[in-house]
Amino acid sequence: MDKRFELEKLKNEIEADKSLPTYGAANLVFGEGNPEAEVMFIGEAPGFHENKLGRPFVGRAGQLLNKLLADIGWPRESVYITNIIKRRPPKNRDPLPKEIKAYEPYLKKQIKIINPKIIAPLGRFAMNYFLPSAKISQNHGLPSEVLTEEGQRLIICPLYHPAAALRSTAVLNCLEHDFRKLPKLLKANINAKIKGK
Ligand code: URA
């Protein structure tokens, strides 16, 4: 089945799932980008602007993300961008474990459909979804390999959240540095796959 069609179907399933937290009437922010993307960026949850537009990372953090991508020669449209939680929690509060659990089946399906080589979780909540005991200050920019229940081999490369980089020059420097590693990491991963096939 065409990936675009599968993603559209998944989006409709989320809209129809009344068991999910909707926080009053927050809009669904499903995710966007290239369905054939080799790299998927996964943030925490939509914010104010994302909720308004129904698109991920369109506020100030999103502008920084676009710039970081442009600096390594990856247009935003070439990657896939989403969040672990698909609706904005009230007052931008941190997502609760039960909310992450509620959206998990859909995130898993989204990852399965796109089948990226690299997942770059943005910030500690997204990172801890994949690597529960990791610390963002220690693990940012360090890739590790995970095997999903579906047998997908994924490289997880945690990155600081762009919103944190907007608050601290030191974090911004780290984030820029880590971003510059991504093209090499992708290339190495493709070559490793070709060698090992
Ligand atoms: N922060 C996130 O984690 N996700 C968005 O989509 C926007 C801001």
C-alpha cells in the first residue's frame, strides 16, 4: 500500500479514537514530511502555534529546527517530523506517562509505515520514550541501535529540544554540533546496510 495512503488512514484512525486524551478540543497534529524519509524527528507534543495550524514545529522552536536542517543541507520536506503526543496538553504542561501510553500505538504504526533509518528524538521526553534510562545531558548526539517489536532496526540519536536551545547558547552550540553529525551517521548506516546485506 502507498505510504501516503497508509499515513492518511492512520490519521483518520486517531481522529476517530475517542479513548485518546483530547484536552477539551485540542487539534490533532499528526505529523508531516516525506513518507519515504530516512530520518524522522520526534518532539514532545504540539505547542500553541502547532495546535492552531495542525502542523508540528511551526513556532519559534520549529523555525530553529528548519534552520538547523537547512544548515546541513536537508530541506524540511525531505525528513518526517512528528511528536510522541499528537495533541497539545493544557498550558503546555509536560505529557503524563498515561498520555504517552495512549498515543503509543499510533506512534509505533507511524514509525512502522515510514520505516526511517534514523530517529532523532528532540528533548528528554521523546528520548526517554526510546531510551528510558538515558539522560539528555549525557546522551545527546550519541547514536544507539534499537530493535523494535516489529523487527525494525532503528538508530536513535537523541538531540536537545530546539526550545531548550532558544533559552541557552551552550545548548544551542551542542545542538548545532550534534546536527552536523547526522549526515555522516546516515551515510554510515546506509553503507553498513549495504555491506551487511
Ligand atoms: N515542541 C514540540 O515538542 N513539538 C512541536 O511540535 C512544537 C514544539
